[in-house]
Amino acid sequence: MGAITLDRVSKRFGQVEVIRELSLDIGAGEFVVFLGPSGSGKTTLLRMIAGLESIDAGTLTIDGQRSEKLAPGQRNLAMVFQNYALYPHMTVAQNMGFGLRNIGLPASTIEARVREAARMLEMERLLDRRPAALSGGQRQRVAIGRAIVKEPKAFLFDEPLSNLDAALRVRTRVELAELHQRLGATMIYVTHDQTEAMTLADRIVILNNCRIEQVGSPMEVYARPASRFVASFIGSPA
Ligand code: ADP
């Protein structure tokens, strides 16, 4: 569950074609990082997978189903944004359960899922607080918790650590790796940070100017960069 295939996908904003015939296979359960400088197309790709941006040509399939047949809500993907996007008037528990209430799950199921996610993230004691009473790191955990309770096939992370301080970034990175181990879900993770990519990814997709420069394991892209751009961006020995 959670295999995602892009086949010659193109994307235009107005008259400008930013992505041209891009193809990529993401295996079920894989941790894939989209790595590249600002403007390289990472977020646009992630948003197309999530169904938040349309696709102008080519096909996107999720577990063999064509994306045209799947509304964003039917894709069973959960996106975690860099600004957390929490509702200020709701408690942590309500924020985490909100999406589940919308799809009509019974209150007992929602509560059980929220408790389990809170336990996993070690934030049970925060469940009754509101976002204003949380640190940045705690808010990010709520955003991750809100994704976990959906029990998605795939998690989509858009620069999830960029608003955290250095120590918390390292800690949250380790926790995300553990979460991946535990849940076995597909994870697609956007970042411009090479260290995050090298430490988290099964495979890194290196983007430049909205094109794929190289796809490979951290070792492969480091030891055998496919282009000068990759070598300099990853910091491989010349
Ligand atoms: P990244 O996430 O790597 O910073 P983006 O996916 O945000 O890159 O952007 C890729 C390209 O698409 C950039 O050239 C950007 O200017 C353009 N772009 C992104 N979103 C829009 C939009 N809504 N309208 C016009 N151009 C856009």
C-alpha cells in the first residue's frame, strides 16, 4: 500500500510549463526525499501527489489507481505542512481528531486513535492544551499526530523541520525515522537540507530547475553524483 507512480507528468502555471514529462516510481513503504534548492519544483510535485495541484499532462497513479478517479480526500494520504496549520480555538485532541470527525468516524474510534498517536509521540499530557500554549516543537508533533490518526498509506512532509531550532530538528528527525520503521507507510519528504535527506532517505530524488538530476540511495548520490550540480549540492568529493 502506498505505491505512487508519476508517468511523464507535466505542470503549467499560466503560460509557463514548470514541470515537463517527469517520471518517478515510489515503492510502497519507501522513504523518499525530494531534495533541491528553492524553486526546484519539490513542493509542486508534492502538492500534485496530494491532489492540491492539478496535473496538465501525464498520469499519477496511487496503488494502481489513476489520480483523476481519486479526489484529494480519497487518496488516503496525509500531508504535514511546515507552518503546522493548527486550529487555534481547538485543543490538541480536537485538532488531531478533526479530520476523522469530518469523515464521520465514531467518537470512540477517534478517541482511541488520538490516544494511540499521542502515546507514540509522547504527548499525552498535552491533549487538552490549545496551540497557543505549545512550543514550536510541540505544535509540529500535533501536526504529525494529526497525520498519524488518519492511518494513511503515505505521509507527505513539506519541510516539516524548517521552523524548529537545531537541537529539535535533530530530535524530530530521529523520531520521524522511528515512525517510518514502526508504521511502514510510504513517506515523501521535501527539503532543501542535505543532512536531512542523507539521514532520512531510502532514496533521494535530486531536483534542479524542476527536473530530476538523479535518483538514488544516499550513498549512491554521494559516491557517484550524476552531474556537477549533484556533486556540488550534495558536497561530494570532486
Ligand atoms: P520548491 O518547492 O523546490 O521551492 P516550487 O515547487 O515551489 O519549488 O516551485 C517550482 C517552480 O514553480 C518555481 O519556478 C516557482 O516559481 C513556480 N511556481 C510554484 N508555484 C507557483 C504558482 N502558484 N504560480 C506560478 N508559479 C509557481
